[in-house]
Amino acid sequence: MMGINRRNMSILLATIFGSSFLLTASWGSSGDAVFAAVTHGPTKEECAACHMAYPAGLLPARSWKKMMGELDRHFGEDASLAPEVASGITKYLIENAADTPRGTQLMSRIASGIPGNSAPQRFTETRHFGYLHDEVPSYVWKRKGIASKANCVACHTKADEGSFVEREIRIPKQ
């Protein structure tokens, strides 16, 4: 039987310290979940005409390239743009994507959870989204005030500003 001695106490403290370090480095511990808000005029104007202009840091560059290349069938809609407008938006999204060298630690976590051969067009299809929203029951997504997992602003009160901080969440009752 092990007694409490200096060596065992040292091992216990090292284990606790190491575990807490690993937990803070996990996917869910991102400090403040804040992304750069969309500041590029055409991106903000064109995307926000139909839905929230999602921060580019939510998806890797390959996802944005694919999405912008398929605007004629954008989630069941024809969202085609003039080539010069589409080109400028594509450039902005790629330069600010989750896998850019100047991305934040949180953006790197998002990108690392997406297989290299995958280019999801919905952040809601990423492992990171699933990890952060796994406690949300399926009936909540069906509430009239939410209606879709893609409707970030329904619960994240400052999502359109790039902030997804937990303390700013207000889940609609209906």
C-alpha cells in the first residue's frame, strides 16, 4: 500500500499540473472565442445580404475556395457574383482563413480538426463545432427563434462582430 510521502506527493502534484495544462490546451479552452469580424466591404455586403457574414477564421482556405467556386449552387441558391467581386471576396476569405500562418490558436485548432482531404462548407459540420455544441439537445435547434445550427446570431449575441464568447450566449426560449 502506498503511503503519502514526499515522492508520491510530487508525482500527484505533477500529474495534476500536467492534466490542467493539457485541459487548457484542449479544443474547448480557447480563452475568448473571438474572431476578426468581417471588415471587407464586398464580403460583408454580399454575404450579409442573406445570412450573417461568417468570420473567415471559421473554415480553412480550401473550404472558402470551394464555396466561392460553387456560388451558382450555394446551399440550394444561386448566389453568383460578378467575377471581379467574387475574386475580391475569395482573396479576403483565403487571406483570413483558419489555416493561415497569422491565424490565432483557436483558428489553428479548428483547422487541425478538419482532415486535409476535406473542405466543409459549413462550420456546423466541423468537429470543433460538434465539440462545442454537443450539449445542445436536438430540440433546441428546432426552436422558432433558432431554426438552424447555421443561425449563430440566434444565440451568440455578438456573432456578427466575430465574438462567440460564452458569457454572451442567450438561447431563445421558443
